[in-house]
Amino acid sequence: MFGLPKFGDGIGLHRIEQFMLAHRIDRAALGRKSIAVTGTNGKGSTSRFITSAIEAAGLRVGCFTSPHLFDVRERFTIGADMIPREAFERYTATVLAFNAARPGGDRIGAFEFLFMAALLWFQEERPDAMVWEAGIGGRYDPVRTVRASVSVLTSIELEHTELLGATQELIAYDKVDAVAPGGCVVLSPSIPERLAIRIAAFASLSGKATLPALASRRLGAVTNQARGARFTYGFAATTPEADHLVKLKLAGRHQVDNAVTALRAAEIWLGLKPEENHERHLAMLAALRQTTWPGRLQKVAESPDLWIDVGHTPCAIDAVTSTFLEFTPRDKTLAIFGVSGAKEVGAISQIAATRFDHFILTRAFKAGADVQQFEAIFRKTSADVTVAPDTIAAATLARERATRDGLTVIALGGLFLAAEVQRAWEGGNPRDIEFL
């Protein structure tokens, strides 16, 4: 994108600091207004839930997320509005000029580039709060430079181990460093207690606190339907009869974890004690109910139905497929599957292959792994496996089969695959999508 590599020349925190100084970014306001969101999976959904919860307090919230499905401007929002095209072009031109003036061997990467553009937009628009989704990790990620006093850790899987460390513990420690010294890290219910104890000890060494999202709270049983997850939520000090029924528009226990974690982060940032402000608490719960996030187990077409999900790790595929099967019969599902070559091809395929009976295996134009890398895994578990050469052919074949046989289609395995299938299904050319 814009001729920039995915990664810059080495760790770029000094470049961010120099950019902020050159463009007179109000560092005090930036830190005061910011919440950082880190984790392996669930960062985008959690960021949107936080945004909704703070907006329920009547505040204007900027949100910077990644990745995007079809338009890079999806990453930049204030309220429900994406950054205007004219503003995006103006800010990106400013960042490109900054990069052009840098010495050789010290140039920015694509994520830094977009982060800097977001800094400029938020500086001009002055939202009341800003939610920043980290790219990779936390310690060396550009998002650390906002010096947020509140951060979230959504989940931990082994990922980017060459950068973050070879164990979940090391990866967690890296992500915790996204919050400023003296700040608070809200831990998702998905973080195992044994790991949460270690994270708390590590965080305390730099004066940071951790708070499990469900501390002093009660979460009831979760059920999933096509229209979203349902659960009860309340305070541990009250009786279960006082709990509130929450109906999300996003499905899955993982999305429930994201929602309750986001709620706790928003409360801390607002300085809110919901036990003492019942009306505000109800307004924030209502805001969670209205939150949507494209590409997260989303139905994007009907008659026949097409669902997509952008999950790209073993845990994400496990969570999404398990959730989907709670409201869709296995034998009535046709899965379009492909995975990026840089991901855990074997582990992701092993999980997906056991979940459905009918498969179309394909390769995304962007970074897709060759089907030969995982085809044998699917043929061991299913007698109905078809190979399509690309996402255009896969979408065409899936639509024909779903219409003929009364099947529901789900496209999964990663963002590139999901976005390309949706674009092809809608009659567009997936080659035109500009990913990073």
C-alpha cells in the first residue's frame, strides 16, 4: 500500500516520537483520552464494543482498528463515520512526506503509516476518547506511544513468536507493555487464571494494575443463535434475579468475552462505578447490544445464505465453527475454506476439516496457501471435497450448489479468503481489493 513495506526498518518507536514532535501532537491529551487494545484474537470486536460503551455516555469516540475488509478507510472512524476520502488523502500525503525525508535504512512500514495518519485526523477532529487497536504485540507497537492509561488484553495464542516470544507468557508480557506505567490492564475471561496471575506480577513491576473483566461480576450461560449471542450479566454482590439479559448482534462465547471486557475497560476509563449509577450501566449494556463488526461470523447474503469470518488462528477457527454449528446443521453447511500461507496451515485445517461435511477448498489471490498443502487433511474426514482454483470459481460453485441442494455457505480460514469470496459472490473482482 502506497509503495510501503508491511514492516518498517527495525523498531519504529523513535520514528513515531519524532513524528508526534514534528506535528505538535498533544501528548497529554492523547494519553488522557486513549484506550489501547491488544491480544491475539478479538481486538477489533473489543475495540468496537468499547467505542459503543463510551458513546453511550454521550461522548464522541475515535477508533483506529485493523485490518480492513474492502476499504482501508474502514480502519479510521469517529462514531459511525469513516474518515472522509479527502482527509485521508491529505493526511497520508503528510505522512509520506515525513517518510521521504527520512534517512535510508530508517523508513516507516504500512502500519506505522496508517497509525500516523490516524494521529493527524484525531488531532484535528478532537474526539473525546480514542480507542487504538495494536498491530503486533504491545512493547514495540506504535500504539504504545499513545501512553494509554487503560488497556485490554483480549486473548493469547502463540503468534509472531519470532517477534514476541516463544511462550504465551512472554507474548502476554509484551502486550501488557502497551499501557503506560501506572495504568490498568483489563484481562478478558479467555485469559487462563494461571496466566493472569503471572501477568499481574509482571505488570506490577512497572506500577501497572490488572483487573479480570469478571472480577466482582457474574456471567450467566451463553446461548448462540444466528442473530447473535444471549447471556445474563450482573454483579456478584447481588442475587442472580437482578442480572440483566444481554442480546448481542455478534455470536459466540468469544464475542461475549469481548463485550464484557470492553464494558469493564470503558467503565474504568470513564471512572464509573456502575453499582452507583444504574441508569448509565443500563445505557452501556444497551450499547453493547447494538454493536456490529463486519467479517465476524457475519451473514452477508441471503437466498442462498453466505456467512463469512476472518478468523485466522487455530483458536479462532475452533470458536467460530463451534458457534456456527449451534444454529446451523452440519450436514446443511457448505464450507469454502482457504488459509494464508503465512499462518498455521496444518493446525487450522485440522480443526476446520472435522467440523463440516461439504467443502470447497480454494486459494485466495492474496497470500493464499496452495490447496495441496492441506487438501489431504480434508479428504481424510469428508467424502465431499471439491477444489476450486481461486475464490471467484469457489464462490460461483458454492452458490450453484447451495441453491440446488438447500445449503448454507460459510467462507472461513482468514481475512483475505473471506473478503475475496464476499466480493466475488457480489459480482465484483476480488483482485481489486487492496490489502496491506
